[in-house]
Amino acid sequence: MKILGIETSCDETAVCIIETNESKDGPVLTVLGNQLYSQIAKHQEFGGVFPMLAKREHAKNLVPLFEKCLKEADLFKLKPSPKTLTKKLEKNIEKILEREGELLIELKKLFKTIEKPNIDAIAVTNGPGLEPALWVGVTFAKALGEAWNISIIPTNHMEGHIVVSSLLKRTNIKEKTNYQISETKYPALALLISGGHTQLVLIKNNLKYKIIGGTVDDAVGEAYDKVARMLGLPYPGGPQISQYADAWQKKNISIQTFKFPRPMLHSKNLNFSFSGLKTSVLYKLKELKELTEEIKQEIAFEFQNAVIDVLIAKTKTAIMENEVQTLIAGGGVIANKDIRIALEKLAEEMKINILIPEISASTDNALMIAVAGYMNIIAGKKSSTDFRASGNLSL
């Protein structure tokens, strides 16, 4: 089975084609093509993601990326001569893309010039995320499905972050990356941390989710970005804070000048709060007469330690309360080295399995959407075109 994954939930435009096969050890996934365009440079001047700019960039880049992905997957085949679309098909596609003029023009050219690729299903992110950005990917998927009669699986972005953690890389075959899907022992607990989410999700069985903890204000990634901005560091703030924290840690200075709170560390629930931590950093900066690079490093170090302490404490409580057998980590902030190390130490301490995606699969990507689509297909989820982009879609 060949599945096309499409991801446009925020500022990454991504498409991926996977092929699935069975082996004696279970399903094997081969990445046939994987293309991603990051819009970070476009949004840096705004200090964050500007939704309508993200939408325009998705519309401009989806077709070129899709063509590259088809060529990489050896699924790109030109028609002997360009052929016009039937009036009915053209009308249907125009209706789907009535608000996406640029994308409509480029897709019409594509449909007229290339043969239908050997793709069995399309998995597309329909939420959560920035609704204008999501809508571009959703309409793109629906147009492809209409033109080529391919089934469409609407896919939850956060579920993608969960399932991609189960991929174990095998040896490359014919220069293509292969993954085995690792076994997950249930109940499992997923810690999802990104720019827009901080959640603890209990998974009692495959694809069965219950959110048992979440943020009451800022998400982890959002807090990183805001603190980075306070320190005069560029967007995105997560990698910047991590680099500054590492620089301070390497100095091995035992004297601690700054101490920030660990919000809700001892609360009787599994919720998170990072707004107060961010505000503490702001107040401390206002007290300082000057902000040197060394002070920035120490503040970044203490801020990150506070975040990690809260994440680990809440996750540990959730593991104990639910007799968790597998810890899953997902979301863009999981790319942070120190957070990964802390979670691995926690899993070792609790004597449970841990699943963490590769760094390249931690941030938003289309591989995770294709994998989630595949897992939903084998679980019996049916094709649908009756869905919309939903910025607040929940697991």
C-alpha cells in the first residue's frame, strides 16, 4: 500500500509517500519520497508565525513539493501529450479550490500533464493547527482525491506526533529509509509538547486516547519563544534557549544567581502552567541593570531546568497513577536534547519502555501524517471527503 501524507498545520509545508509491506516481524514502512519546506525565515521578522503568510506559502509550495516527492518516489510520469480535464471534473475541482486561486491554477496544469500516480490513499492533517494553513492542505488533498479517485483519510496532527515515535529505523534498502513499527505495551502515556500543545495523553489501547493533563495557559514551545524574545533571541526560541542553556552548563559554574518557580509542581492534578514562569523571567529582566551574554545563558539554563522539572514531575505522577508500561514523547519541543535525556532517565527509573522519534521526525513533518493514516486504515477507518479544517481538533 502506498500512502501520501500532507502536512500544513503551521509553518512547515510537507509531503511524504510511504509504502507498507508485511514481514515476519510486523509491518515495514519504506519512505519512497519525503519533501519539506520550512517557512521559518519568512516568519522571523514577525517573531512568530503569521497565519495568512503561512497559508500563502503553503499554496505556493505544495505543488512543486508534491512533484519533487513523486519524482523521488519514482511515481512521476508525464502523459504522452497534455490532456484537458472533463468539464465535470474541472468544475468539481474549481469548487473545491474556489478560494485557492494560485493553487487551482498549478493543480490544473499538473492534472493535464502527468499520469495518475500509483497511490492508494491520501492522509492529510485536518487539525489541530492554524485553520487558514490547514485549509490549504485539506483542499489540496480533496482535489487530488477527486481528480484521481484516491481515498482520503483526515488525520489528527497530534496523533501523528504519537505514532511516529513507534518507528524503528532499519537498514536502508536501495537508498530508501525503512522502518519497523515497534510494539507498544499498554497502557501507554504520551507527553506531547510543542508550540501550541502541552498534553499528557493516556492510551489504553491502539489509537484510543484520553487527555488526562494539559496546559491552562501557555504551551511549552510558546513559553520558550516568549522567553527567547525577552532575551533578544530570534524566532524560533526553542533552539536558541537550548543553545544558551548548553553554553552555561558547559561552564560548570556551581553558584546559582537566578531561581525561577516550578508552576503547579505540587498541584493535585496533571495540568501544566508556564505563564507564571515566563512572567518571573520578565520581572527578573526588569530588575537587571544590564543583560550580558553570560546572564542570558544563565537565565536560559534556569528557565529550561524549571520547565524540565515540571514536565518530569507531572509525567512521573501520571505513570504511577495509571500503571503505564510505555512512555511516548512527541511534538516539536521533543527535539530538545536535555528534555529527551530527562525523559529517558525517567523511563529507566520507572523501568518502562520509552518511544521517542528521531530528531528529524520530532518537528512537524508529513511522514508522521502518512504513518497515522496507515494505522487508521488498518484499524478500519473509512475514506471521507466530508470533513473540514479544524484548528481546535482534539484527540
